[in-house]
Amino acid sequence: MYAGVCVYEPRVFEVMSPGRFSITRDTLPLLLRCGDPLFGYRYDGYWRVLDTPEDLAAGRREIESGQRLSYCVAR
């Protein structure tokens, strides 16, 4: 699972294991077992992975060619 962009409350950092861990395999399931709420938002706008210089160049070309960006504003 890739959660995309995450925003965490301080509580999340309190339950993280020291050392190496997986947020999706360790921390989030622990929060659910403890009864902490988890929320998600499905975003259907423009999205591009920028992991490599080639990805970044492709993203720049898309935006320069008129790719419309959309943003969600919390209400």
C-alpha cells in the first residue's frame, strides 16, 4: 500500500517502534487496534511521481505544455 501524502497527529509518533519499522504494517494497524481513528481522502486530480531526474523533467514538460493542476482546499 502506498498512502501518498500523510499528515500525522503527535499520537502516531508516540506509538512508532524504535529502529526500523513499517508505518503501514506496524504503526497504522496498532493505532486501529488501540481504537484511534484513521482517515483518508481520495484525490482524483493531477499526480505525478518525481522519483528520478527523468520524472522531474517529464513533469516540467507536462506543466509547461498546459497540464492543469488542481488542489483540494480543506473546509
